[in-house]
Amino acid sequence: MTEGVIPVHVERLSGEGLTTALAALYDAPQEAVAWMADACTAAWVAFEVQPGEDGEPREVVLGAAGTRPSPAHGSELLGGVFSGPLRDAAALALADAARAEVGRVYVFADGHLFPPEPFLELGWGETGAYRRLEGRVPYRHVSPPDGVTLRALADTPHVARLEALRTYEDRIGHHAVHEDAARDGAGDFDAHVSVVALDDQGRGVGVCRAAVEDGRGRVDAPGVHPLWRHTALRSALLNEVNTHLRAQGVTQLSMDSWGDTPEELAHDLKWGLHVVDETPLISSP
């Protein structure tokens, strides 16, 4: 147990305890957040001690967080803090406990579960963002670079799917790819609309997953292997997915991105999409 100048205490938390806390923080059923707790290597709860009505002290939970490893960026802090006068102190106390055990961490500083201000005041820096972009399904014909073939995810071998999905792993906001992520239907994406890029050796070097929901396209921003990021492969993947969407009569889409570069954002804006939601990713020094 630790205690600072402000009476915030932090203790280790079990996986079951983290599931319960996440359900309360996200206002969601426990079964909907259990996978998040399972992905964490360690977890903590922040609380204060208040006098109870019977004169006995009682612990009031201020927040909870778990560390979800991110291959190139330490760990993401999943969870957050409840609103109240000790919100900032609780957020920092949880981050301190996590950093003491795993080192570098980052948060999705949405201003609700994790407020950005106390972290920025301590020298943490904005290192990326989650964004949702929306707009009409763009038409920009872009061919894949020489040596690359585009193929529907449904027609791609499992090993190449995994290789393609792992092209995201060096980006902040992304995590180690589990085998299950390569199966048909993973993430509720459509394997016939989603597209994989294969090099001349049949290795997965890029991916863009998509689905049609309620008549609209739902797209994840493309992942591209670092060795191919200087080419037009990202644009070619988007173009191919957009072609599949248009073939189904889809005229509107939303696209989620994590850790995309300013250049990639500029590209998507130039294609006519616009940002409707943005959450900064703030990393410890």
C-alpha cells in the first residue's frame, strides 16, 4: 500500500477485481470487459479511506487500471478514474504504481476516464491519437506497388493474415496480435470485404479490415509493414476496400485509426474524410 500527501491509497488488484472495476468504469456488463482484464499483466485499485456511518473506516474506490503490453511502447493503462475531487491524484497514483512495475506506459486521455492535464504537467507527451473519421466512400484509384498483390482476407492463408495484422504492432495504441485475430469474423469484420497485401513471397505486408453495418462501411485504417510505408500501399489498400464497399451499394463509411502519422491523417482528409472523434495518446517519459 502507498499513500501520498493527498490520501490516495493504491493496492494490487486481481484479474477478477479488475473485471469488476472495469465494468463500473465503462458502465458495461462484466462479460463485455472480461477480455480486457485478461489482457493485462498487472492491475491496481486506487481508493481513499473515509469514516463510515458507524464510525468504522470504509474504503471508497477512486479508480483502477491494468497494464496491457504494447510491443513498441511499453504498456497501455486500461481502466481509469471516477470523477471527484481526487480524480487527478488517483490517476497519477495508478500511473506511478504501473510505471514502478512495468516502466513506460501510456493512456488514452479522453478527459473522462483519464484526464490529460495532470500527466502533461508532469512532462508526459502526446505521442499519437485515436481518431474516427467519417465521410462518403472515396473514389481514388491507386494501384499496389510492384511486387505486391491484393487479396480478400477470406482468400488469404492464416499465416499471411497474421503477418499482415502484425504490421500494426510498432504503432502506439496497438498490441501484440493474438492467433484468434486472424480467424474469419474476428472483430466482426467481413473477410470478403477486408483486404490483405502479399509480397512476391506470399508474405502479408499490409491489411485493411472492413465490414458493412447498418448500410455503412466500418473500416480500420490500414496496417502496412515498415519496409513498404514509403510506397502507395496504404492508399492501394484503402482503394481496394472502398471498391468492395461500393460494390455493395455502400456510400458512407467511418474509419478508426490508432497512432497514424500526421501525413497519414492528411492523406485521409484529402480523400474527403473528416475527423468526428479524437482522443490523444499520452506517454510517460
